[in-house]
Amino acid sequence: MEGFKEEVRLFNDAQAYIESTRCLMCEDAPCEQGCPAHVPIKKFIRAIRFNSNRRSINLIRSANVFAGVCGTICPVDSLCEANCTNNDLAYPIKISALQRYVADKDFIAEFRTIPSPEINSAKKVAVVGAGPAGLAAAYYLTLKGIDVTVFEKNNEPGGLLKFGIPLYRLSEELVNKEINFIVNEVGVKVLTGKSFGTDFSLDDLFNEGFSAVFIGVGLSDSVSMGVPGSNLEGVIPALKFLRDAVINPENVKIGKKVAVIGGGSVAMDAAITSYKLGADVTVLYRRRIKDMPASKFEIEAALEHGIQINTKSLPVEYIGENGKLTHIKVIRTASKDPENFISRNLVTVPDSEYIIEADTVIEAIGQKPSDEVLNALEGIENVNGKIIVNKNYETSRKNVFAGGDIVKGGGGTVVKSVAEARNAAEYIASIV
């Protein structure tokens, strides 16, 4: 569908060069301090300035193998570009656009640098999940000469990148190129159709001779509001909705009036995707707009698409006729401490209920591990399915590591998941 083409403005050679010359090459490089993966930003921009794209891409991938993906979807307004402040700059350097430029140039370059490490077959590590964290862990372990096998439940690798991020934000072509680099060019082994907790367990992996396991399965299920009427036709989990829209948006059926519940990145993706499918969209969020977990860029994008955001609004009941959703009962919220509008201070305002019309509700209030993964994690310390790890990303079970969204306090963005996976890989390589 035309509306789902990637909406990213890409630099040409002249634009990239001009932008690279704006960089002041700060001695302390505050932009790098704002990057979870600590990409050597100053050095890779300097390489662009001197027309050394091969050096530039190698510098980026030394810290973040998903150079193009993160150059496209990173919330830079709160990370590297937020830290790019100097009195001599009118506005921050467009770091993400430069990073995407470098990645795109590499994929069409005549001469490319493809790592070909010598693998020690005596050092075997299993990676569970071929999403951003799992693939990154496998890539950096492979660079260390470790014999890595990735186990993925889907019929192809990619996880969130393939099945969770709308095509207007991240093109399938770019995702495939970055996965191809890891799997087919570098040679990371991926076994698909292997579901953790159903087809194999941690014990199975150790019995097969793996010395360590990295878990990077992410959170594949949506959390439900659980309000009366949740079983009505028209109430949809956000992750399922986005997966269907990524695979084939033409087959996604929603009503004309869509309400999206939540204020994070998934909620904004669901709202804009619904708009592109022709719906009139309202977002309901229980706190203030400045409390929304979504990035400023994502919120602005939703508003620019004409999406209405009702803040301090909490759904309390889904109303329907003949088993189909027709309306939502919403109550206004307030905070016991107006200056600290956090969940534990949240209260509902008496006699403030209002009704909105809706034939589709998309619930985007959070994600959780699947039941199969929860069962497979039995014996590993976790909080509501989110694994607790130490500074080396090791779990409560010896030689079992984890990173990304499945970790308590981990993930949240692709770049943070990659950073955690790389750090875990470095430690794992030192002990196997």
C-alpha cells in the first residue's frame, strides 16, 4: 500500500558531506555519552568528511551491528542528538541520518568489509531468539571465534524488526539487508521453527554441548486491560495488530473509529497505522502528554497525522451490541501529587465518566513473555517474566545470560538491546 512506504528522508552524498562538516568534533563527545551502544560518533562522522565510508561503517558496527536500522528508528531526540548541544551549533547534527547514509552506502559498495573470523568449534554458545538482541549477541560472539547457533520460533529471523515495526517507519528492504549481513555474509547460524519452551529447554541446550546460553526472546504477547467487555469482537492486542499490518496491511480489517489505549511507541505505531488504514483514531492515555513513554518525535508524528490524544483518560468498560464493540466508557484521572503524575499517585475523578464511540480498540499498555517462555524460565529469577541479571547479564542460573526486552529494566529500544547483547557477548566469550 502506498501509505506504508518508508517515510524517511535520506541524505545524498552532498548533503551527508555538508552535515559532516558541521560536526565540531567535541573533545568529550557528549553525543557518544548519550548513545546506549557508545557508537564512536565523532570518528564515524570524521570518516564521512574524508570520504572513507568503509572506515565509517566499520566504526559504527564495532558498537552497533544494526547501523541502518538504528540510524532510522532510534529515538535520537532523547539520546545522541539530545546531547549534541553547543553555542556554535544552531541545531544538533543529524547523527541518525548520517548513520543511515553510511549503512546504505555500504550495501551498494563495490568493495565491502565482511568479517570472516576463525571459528573454534570447541566453544559452543546457543542464542535463543533471532530478534535484535539475539542477532547482535550472535554477531559479536561470532566475531570472537565462538561457534554460535541461534534458535528462532518464527520461520525467519528478525523478531521485532520483521514483525513489529510498521513499514512506514522501517522498510523491509533495509531490515533484510542488515539480517543478510549477519546471517549470510558473516555466517551466523540460525535454526528457524524452534520454539523455546515447546521444542527445547535450557537443559536440552546444555545437554547438546553448549557451554552458555544467551536469551534474547523479547516480549511477544500484549498485556490486556482486563476491563468488562474485553472479550468483545473489535478488541485487539497491539502486537498482533502490528504484526498483521507489517505482513500484509491490505488484509487487516478494522473499523472506522479506532481507539488506541496507551502512550508508548507501540501505541503511536498502532495509532498511525490505523490512520493509514483509513480510520478516525483517538488515543486514550491515563496520564499527561509529557508523561507518555513515546518519544517526542513519535508523539509529534501522531499529532501531525490528525490523531486525537485524550490524556488523563482511563477506559473502564468496553460496551457492545450483539458481541461487537460499539463504545468505550472512560473516566478522567488525576494525581494525588499534581507535580508527580506517576502510577502510584493516580486516582480517578468521581462522576467524570464519558462515552466515546469506537468499533475497534487496540490495547497497547505493555508487553509480556509468552506462556511458553514463562514455563521455560522456571527456576530463573524473574519479576513477572522479566529476567533479573547481574552486571555481566548473567541470570540466576550459571552460564545463562539474557538481554533486551526480556530483562527487567533492559531493552526498550533496539539500540539498548544491541548494547546489552554486545556487552553480554564480550563477557560470555571470556568464559567459554
